[in-house]
Amino acid sequence: MLAVFGHTNPDTDAITSALVYARLLTRQGVEARAYRLGELNFETPFVLREAGVDVPDLLPTLEAGAAVALVDHNESAQSVPNLTELTVMRVVDHHKLGDLTTAQPPYLRFEPVGSTGTLLLKLHREAGLPVERADARLMLSAILSDTLHFRSPTTTPDDREAVAFLAPVAEVADVEAYALAMFAAKSDLGDTPAETLLRMDYKVFPFGDPTRPQSVQQWGLGVIETTNPGYVLGRQAELLAAMDRVRAEDGLNGVLLSVVDILNETNRTLVLSATEEKVLREAFGVEMAGGLADLGGRISRKKQIVPTLEAYFTPTA
Ligand code: MN
Ligand code: MN
């Protein structure tokens, strides 16, 4: 049995891609089962309800050598703690390649598209398998979620074509209205504790030159995508306290939390200390006011934040 899972702090793409890929593999004669590596955000339960699909189980502890398939991630820092002991058979992903190594020749599918959902549609087509309604709904939702309905600069023509193809199969008549309902569900944060908000869409990245381990810094990068940034910014003090705790607990060099206004396409990032302020100023050339850095229209961590920090921490000679 192949265990299929997306990254820790799962987003909609990480959950739906595990479900869709496990089903696709099973239809192709590979016994596979979807799992999750953490609690769901506020958007994903809405998507699963709409699709009529159950929440996947938490991944149990796997014995060394167990066969796994990774979706929507490949870096060990974002995966199961004992990834290096497991047998990675397959990866379907749209992120930069990290530290992945395998003991056997794996199946790999990487493309710089907006969502793993887009790649899973391609895999259905290449296998000559019709897309079922629930799977169509899951892939459609993943693409809308990851691309913020095509607002993100990560959006490609393949993502737009996939949504146009999937919408009628998924029986979504009004894609714009459906996307807004997803984003509203995601933004309905209630009295969620600040640390949960910080960790909901949160990834740790090593920056620096891996051949000189003493130069490597670990940074935690959180994003809150919301249609109601005023609510999140109203909890600035609590969120800063949570960032301070997480930096200490996880032994990080710095923590950034970006509040992305989905509808207005802006990014205001909370500034924890002089360390983060220096990096934001020097890497992005932005100014701070009121404990916030205005990162303008940089709404994609993957395309507009991480590469800039990589270049900053690893200057080329
Ligand atoms: Mn993801
Ligand atoms: Mn994704």
C-alpha cells in the first residue's frame, strides 16, 4: 500500500492532490491511500464538503522503508519527520526541487504550473482515464486555491485551461462565485488562537550555501491569505507574540508572517524584530511603518518571496 500525502500545515492543494492522486493510482492498479500531515485550514473542509469527500486520516508513523508518494512538496523540511528513512516512489509537485534523494528510480512529475491539481488533470489525460465529478471538483478547487483564482503570478495558461475543462465536469456553473465562497470560508477565522493562524500556511526554508552548513539559516515563512485583512491586522500584537514563541521553539533565525489581501492583491508583512527588519529592508528594499512591511503586490511566497530571500542569503560570487 502506497501512502500518498502533501506537505505539513496542509493547504487545499496538499489535501485534494493526495486524494486525487491516490484514486488515480488505484484506478491504474497501484494500491494507494491518501493521508494528511496536519490539521486542515478553514478552506479545505468547505471544499471537501462540496465534493462529498471525507477528510483523509492523519498519516500514522511509517516504518523505515515504507513506500510513499509525495504530492505538492518535495523538501524534507516540509514533509514527514522520517522522510529520509522512507522509500519515495513518486512525486507530483510544482515547487522548486529541494533536498530530495531516493534509494530507487522514482516516478517524478514536476512542472512550473500554478497547482498540483493542474498536473493531476494532465496525468488523467495521459492515462486516458475520464475525470469523475468529485475528482474534478477537488482539482478545480486546488487550482483556484493555489492561484487565488488566477490572481497569483504563479498562474499559467495550463491552469486556466484546466479550470475551463474541469468546471463543467465538476458541475460548477459560476467559477467566480465558487472561488469567492472558498475564500470567504478561508477568511472566517473566528477566535482561532494566534499560533494556529501563524502555522496554518507556514513553511520552514533553509537559506544559504548548503556546502557551508554554518552559513545556512532557517526561516519560518507564514502566509495568511484573506478577504478580511483588517481582522488579521487587528490581532497584530497576539500574532507577534506567537511568532516570537515559534522562533524560539523551532530554533529559527527569523520568522515572517505575510497578510495577503486576496481581493486587492497586497501583502503586508509583520515585522518581528530588528533581524527581520534588516532582511526585509535589504532583500526587498521596502520600508516599515507600524511594525508592518509593505511588500506591495508580492502575493506569492513561492514566486515572489522565497527566490528573493534565496538570492539575498546566497549571493553569487
Ligand atoms: Mn501547498
Ligand atoms: Mn500547490
